[in-house]
Amino acid sequence: MEQTFVMIKPDGVQRGLVGEILSRFEKKGFKIVAAKFGVLSEAVVDKHYEEHLEKPFYPGMKAYITSGPVFHSSKISISSL
């Protein structure tokens, strides 16, 4: 079974879009196995976006990602619907 990472960033959480976004995944046959809300640490963001660490846009992106809670899941898989 394949799994993928999904993150709804702070603006999507703040705007109340988590349910709508997740329902779109479910309608396409994805199954949400585990997920959580939380504010990501700078260390986690650095690891996740390590290919961008030296890019000029990275400091602003990092500030945005750590500015509020995100919804994230590494346990979304394609089901056999």
C-alpha cells in the first residue's frame, strides 16, 4: 500500500478548509489513516524543506509555515475503492 504526506498549511487551517480538503482526498479514493494538528518546529521544517535551505525565499516560507498550526498526515493511502 502506498502512502503519501499531506499538509494543510496555516492559512488553510485558519480559514477552516481542513474538512473540505480532506473530503476531496476521500472522494478520490484516498483513506486517511492517521493525522494531527500542530505547530511545526523549526527543526522539522528545516528537515522537510532541506532542498530549499539556501534559497532566497526560504526564510519567509519558514516563517509562514511556523506561523500557526498545520494539519499533517504521513498516513494517507490509496484504498481499493
